[in-house]
Amino acid sequence: MRASQSPTPAIAPRREPFSALPLEPMWLDALAQSGHVSMTPLQSVALPQALAGHDLIVQVRQGGGSATTQAIALLHRLDPQRFDVQALVLCPTRDRAEVVARRIRQLARVAGQIKVALLCTGMPIRTQIDSLIHGAHIVVGTPGRMLDHIDAASLDLRAINTVILEGADTMLDMGFADDIAFVASRCPKSRQTLLFHASPDADPPPDITRLARQWQRRPRVIRLAPAPAPSP
């Protein structure tokens, strides 16, 4: 699936309320209950495009609000009444996967019936298999463990509508390119794919661009504007 990148200007600092987004009232309530009132600069630009269904390449450093951005984007497309795995988040490490899963659960709690499965190496796979047998809406985890579950036929990705690659640059540096490709190839081509990276370059680095060309459709490129230099 070849991607044609559509550049988006660097994000200028601004604060807008989440109520400006086309979200269902229960998700706005969930954001308010968790203390999220105004969007970060990243969210002000990324979320309207994600909610409109565009694939994104997002350059963001830690603390830019990426975990909440990812949670809102996938929950917006989720059907709580359909007990299939509908969203998948790939992370480079267990620690990062736990952060993302925790944020999704925090916001999903208002719906009362959305199950998030954490699938990471370093955790008992049998327990994870038992959890998947009982059903899950969202899976968050590391590429290697996702492969383990695909090989064991315990993870069915045919109903996926959203794929998020969190820390894509780190995953590529760790040698997960083939694992990402294998997992993505098991998801429907009609899915939305959101790619997040922290590369410092103004333009996505070549390895990120290659990944986007393979697995995204006409992605919009979003990056944080660099912080202004201090006055002399």
C-alpha cells in the first residue's frame, strides 16, 4: 500500500477545548472526568485529522499528549457492542505499552464494557491467551509478543479498523521492521494507520518514510514546531 505524504505545517502553540472535536458526549465526559479540558498543540492539529479518518505520520516528543491522542482516535472508531479486536497499538517496550494501555482504560471506563488486553514479552503468555479467549476490543503490546499470539492463533486481526505504531522510530532501531510488516499484513487494508515517531528531523527520516509507503494511504505529516530559542 503506497503512501503519498501530505505535509502539514509545524504546529504552533495553541489551546482549544476538546468540546471543539466531533466526539460523542460520553468521550467528552470521559476526558473531563480525567482532567483533560484543553488540547495540547499536538492534539489541536492531529485529532481533527485522525477523527476524519486520515492516516497520519506524527512527530512528537514525550509529553506532547500522544497517549491521549491515540486513545481518543481509536475509541472514536470503536463499536463497544462488537466484541472483536478492533484496534491494535504496537509499542517498542513493555513500559510504553503499559502507559498507552492505562490511558485507554482510563478514558474507556465511562463506556463500562470495553476490554483492553496488554500483550507484552516478559509477561506470562498463557494468561494473555486466556484473556483473549474471553474477548477484547483493543490490544496493546510489543511486536514480538503480537507475533507469538498470531502464531498461536490466539489473536484474530480481521476486524481491526485502527492500527497505531507508537515509537515507530525506536521499533525500527530495535530491528522490528519485519515484525511490524507481518502484523500489519494480517490487518484489513481498509484500516486507519497512525504512526508516531520522535525523530528530530524536520522531515520524516527515510526508514519512517519507507514504512509509511508500505502501510499507509496518503498520510498527513504532522510535527511539533521547535521551541523558540531563548533571547540573548
